[in-house]
Amino acid sequence: MADSLVLLLPAPANPHFSFSLCSPNCGFPPRLLPSKCLFSSKNKLDALPLSLSQHSFLPLRHRLTPIRALDSDVPLPLHKGSEDFNSKKDYEQWDSLTSTFSGAANIPFLLLQLPQIILNARNLLAGNKTALLAVPWLGMFTGLLGNLSLLSYFAKKKEKEAVVVQALGVVSTYVVISQLAMAEAMPIPYFVATSVVVGSGLVLNFLNYFDMLNKTIWQFWEDFITIGGLSVLPQIMWSTFVPYIPNSILPGAVAFVLAVAAVTMKHMGKLSEEGVKFVGAISGWTATLLFMWMPVSQMWTNFLNPDNIKGLSAISMLLAMIGNGLMIPRALFIRDFMWFTGSTWATLFYGYANIVCLYFFNSIGREFFVAATVGLISWLGMALWRDTVVHGYESPIRTLKELVFGS
């Protein structure tokens, strides 16, 4: 998480000094201001909340209005939560803790990928290239595209810990893809193209995170991942159910045409304001839906071939549950509905649902299952309860309402 930007107001000599957060010299980008100014130029400083008049602007990232799901791609989305939250100290502590939890997700995600990388390396050193054919390079490429899209999403929002998580996902997945290319399990031309995309994506996101990138170049990159993500998603969903449905590239082809048309209309000014927001949010949502589809695909495979469940690693499923679960409090705190949806879905349906399957097929013991269940329920309950408390709300229903509807 990027360090919070704090604006300190010098104490004015005149107690009736007035100012406006909507002045031309205001440091906020216009798109980040709420629809109505918080203060007019007629307000006096002594009429401001006590916390403002005593040099204590809270971190600016989280203090204006809750964002709607459609606006989730807006850089630095600002939300206020409650004007009368119980304790500024508790609020800031929870802000810091949720950032720490999000950053800690790197540990289980790294442990989740390392065994595959080590196994591939051993097979390559032993000259056993055929073993790597069991790893589908197309599936790895799909995950890589999802990581790149989410990396761009979080880089634009300056969510440092989430950026690190996605960057780690990009790098670790690329390592696996490189191993597949060395084993000739992935065509070299596709690997070269993938390398160009990965290298460009990492550099562009790094430059954009530090505000060093030309806006035109960034817009081109966003258009690329929007078209790519929207084209891949329906094709992957369709392919999951082959051979029960005909094998076809039609879903991906249709989605590609629609994505190109939407992006073109956006640049030509043919879309409404809501349409522009929708197109801008496509890349993040398609990446989220790609990851959300992974457990659906896994559960479908389990349904068709119950014996394959024995091949699942309970530790891997637990790590997936923990890694995604660690990011839920942060997504809830900043009212990011897209992030919350993806993390919660992966926690429940990829990690925990597979643990349930393993338990019912006697692949894990009751103690393991009960511990995972109690831990998950306790964690989700704690996150929702703590967020409600620090905002000074009487019920978590208001927290969930802000998360979904933005107000």
C-alpha cells in the first residue's frame, strides 16, 4: 500500500480565515471530488470538524465518499465511511493492519507456486521434458493475463501491497511458462510474444505507479488488456464444458469483436458517461472473473472425475484460502467491491470448497476440516465486525451496503 498522503494545515493567524476544498488551487484531481463540495468558501475554519482544525487531516485516500462498483477502477478511490467514527486511532490502526494483511498474502501465494517451479526444475535437470507436458501452458497464460490485468488495476489505485501480490503472481507464472518453453511444451513463438507482453506490462505498471508514464501510452496498455481479457474470458468458460458442448472459438471471436467495438466507440466519444465507466472497468472485472472461474472449473472436474480429488493437495487448498482471505479485510475497508468479490469467491469456492470435497471423500481428517472451518468463519466475522466498529456503525449491514452500492 502506498504511504498515506497527509495534508497538514498551518494554523491561520485569523480565526475567521476561510477556504474552499473546491478552489482552483485545490490539490485534489477534480474526478476525485464528491459531486457536492464538502465545504463552501463561506464556511469558517472554526466551523470545521475539530479534527481538521487541529492539523489532523486523515489520510486522503479514504476520506471522501464511498465508491460504487462501477467506479471501482477510478485511481485512488476515496471513501469516507462515517463522519462520526468512534476513534481516529482505531481507524488508522485498522487501515494499517489491513494493508499488512494484504501484503502478507504474498507468503501463502509464493508457497503455493514454489513446489511447481521446483518440480519443473528437477525434471528439466533430469532431462525429463515430457513430465512438463502435464502443465497446460494455455491455462498458465490465462492466469498470467489475469495477474497483469489486476496488476494494472491496483497500480492505478496505488494499492502497494496488492501490486506486490500481483507482480509476484506475474513473475512466478512467467517462470513456469519459461520452464514449459525450455521443455518445448509451449511453442517458442507464443513464448516470445508472452515475454514481450510480460516485460512491457511490468515496466509500464512500474512507471505508472510512480506517475512517470505518458497518459497516451497507459491508455493504449489499458485498451490492450481490456480487449485481451474480454476475449479470453468467454472462451475459457466455454472450453470448460467441452466435450459436452461443441469445441469452438466462436465465443472468444465474438467477445474480441465486441471488445474492439467498445474501445473504439469510447475513443470516438460515442458512449455515455456510464458507458465509458463500464468500458474502463472491464479489464479489472474480466481478470477477477477469470480467477473466479478457476474454482468453477475445478469443481466441475471434481464432479466428472471424483477420483481426481485424491490428487488435490489439502495444503495447497489451505494456502489458497489463506492467501485470498488475507486480502478480504483490505478490500472491505476501502470499499472495493470488485476486489472483495474476487477474494471472497476464491476463499470460499477455490480454497474452502475443495477442502470440503477432500473431507467428504476422506482425503483429510476431521481435525483439519474443523480447524479450517472455524478459522475461516472467525476471520470473516472479525473483518466485518472490526470494519463496522472503526466506522462507528451500529450494524454490519451498513458496511455491506456501502461496499455494494457506494452509499
